[in-house]
Amino acid sequence: MSKRAVIVGWAHTPFGKLDDPDVETLIARVSTAALDHAHVAASDVDAITVGVYNNGLTPQGFEGGLVALGNPGLRFTPAMHVENACATGSAAIYSAADFIESGRGRIALAIGAEKMTAVPSRDIPGILLSGCYRKEEENPDGFAGIFGRITQAYFDRYGDHSEELAMIAAKNHANALTNPYAHVRKDIGFEFCNTVSEKNPFVAGPLRRTDCSMVSDGAAALVLADEDTAAALARAIRFRARVQVNDYMPLSKRDPIAFEGAHQAWRKALRTGGIPLDKLSLVETHDCFTTAEMIEYEAMGLAPAGEGWRAIREGVTLKGGRLPVNVSGGLKARGHPLGATGVSMHVMAAMQLADQAGEMQIPGASLAGVFNMGGAAVANYVSILERTR
């Protein structure tokens, strides 16, 4: 009997400022929809993992206890809440996959959700700083302040690449036009992204508003099964590799612009998967800020250190480029509801491999990479996905 976990179904809400009143409602929207997509009965689910960051975004905790309220068929199914900063969704997926591959069950449901817009916007920066090393990194601008420092450090070492950051933002907004789930479906263009204005002011350091991902609500879910169980179902997307690498949390203990943990995760995943980077059809990467995407080009091996900007400047990461990156719009335009993000990224990649991505589709997509990180490259997850049926 094969215990390898594969993806057999998924569901995804739109991202944005949603009418759903709370995370309970968001969880309910995707849990049953994912099971229906997989053609799996609630009674056949052996475990549930629920990724919600929260940390003050909503008063309701203990989110693992909410799932059965939206689907009574899951009432007696073991469920647990998972949190790992902005990589919470990937942590939920990996926990579900570990459950299956340990032999404890055949089918698991991994959910990621977040309700971010219910709290006043002035409170968001302080809440999100719980994903950094607050003893040293407390600042009034929240995570934008952290990445403002990272961006300035990159510019100090390698030169000002604000134009390339604007190119990344413009690319991701253009890609989101074809994603029905995206928070913003508007092509705002390079000139707007590259120009500081009343509508696009500096937010922190060299970062402009268009360099920053948005505060979003949303949810996504995956159904995973062992390969033998999946053989009787409609589809199977397998993990050719899945790797987690952690690095120091304090930026003071490492080179803040090297993303060494991300590099290690990519190197190990490609080695485990037995493929070079250029065999991937696409990558969904964690562009919480445009600087992050640029440095992640270097971490994945697409460009040497200090030259990630070349990948966007030369068109390598455009939808029609050598390695399309964030054809879904990325966190920048698709949205970044923290607990949902990692699950969403895997859903976007699975849709491509199943040839079900609609206007987003990369023709003939056969291998997809996903990079999701928690904190500033602290918890680093790399998945390489491929369709087996």
C-alpha cells in the first residue's frame, strides 16, 4: 500500500474585503466545496488541519473546532489548528500530508482561512509584527517596516532597483486580470507603480504602496489522499518534493537580503525532485512585497545574488517568459489572507497542472514550484507538484 499523499480536490473563495462576517463562515465555504470537488464524503475524512494566523485579527480562536459547524458530517473527525506565520497554509498542508504518510489515515482535509478586514486598519501593523522578532524589530510600520529595511539594505549593496520592483508589481497585477479569485483585477501599469504619488506614496523606506501586498479576507482548501485511495478518484496531483527549512528569526543573526533558508529549501526540493529549475513550467512564489519576489528569484537559483532584478528586466518571469512566476497575480494582486495564502498557492499550482486554470493557464504545464514563507524567510516551504492523473 502506497502512503504517499497526493492532492485530489480543492476549493477557493475570492480574496478581498468579503461580506463573510468571520473565519467560521470562510472555513465553511471551502470545506464542503473541496470535498465535493474531490468526490469524497465527509464521513471518509480521517483528519482535518486548519491554518489560521489570527494573533488578534479576530476574537475567536480554537479554529480547529469550527469546521464541523459548517459541515456536520465532520463532527467526530479529528481536527487541529496550525499556525506558522505567513506560511500557516503550507504548514496545514504539510501536517495533513504527514498524517497520511504516517499511515494514520487515508484522507485528510487541509484548510487555510483568514478574516483580516474586521479589525481597524490601524491595528493591522501591530498584529502582523507577531510574525517577527519583536525584541529587536518592533516598529510603527509593521511588516512593511521590516521589508523597508530589507529593501534599503539590498539597494545599499546592489544599487537602486526601484524600477524592477515596479515591473514586478505591474506584472502581477496584469496577471491577476485573468484570475477570478484575485483581490484586485486591474492592470495598473508600470508607470503608476514606478511613480510616487498621492495614490502611490512611500510606505516604509523605499517601498511604495504598490510594492506591498494587501490586507485580504479569504479561504482555500485541499483534499489529500494516499495514492491507492486516489486511484479511484478523478485526479491526482503529487508532491514530487516538499521541503521545509527554518532559519533564525532575528534579522540581526543573518544576512537579511540573502534568504538563505529559502535557498536551502529550494536546493533540497530540486535535488529531492530530481529536476533542475528550468524544468518547472511555472512558480507561485511569496511576494508579500515586491522585494521578496526579487530576492526569491535569487534564492530559487534563477539569478545570482544581487542580480534577481535581471529576471524581471529581461522578461524571464513574465507569463510568456522562460519561467513564469505568479501567473495568478501572486500575493501582490491575488491577495494575502495570511492563513489562506499557502493553501491558495498550492491550489493555483494544482489548477495549472490539471489544465483547469482557465485564462490563467500555462499551456502544457507539467511541473509547478510553490514557495511560501513565514516571517522574513524564517519558515521556508518549497513544494514541487506534478500531475500523475
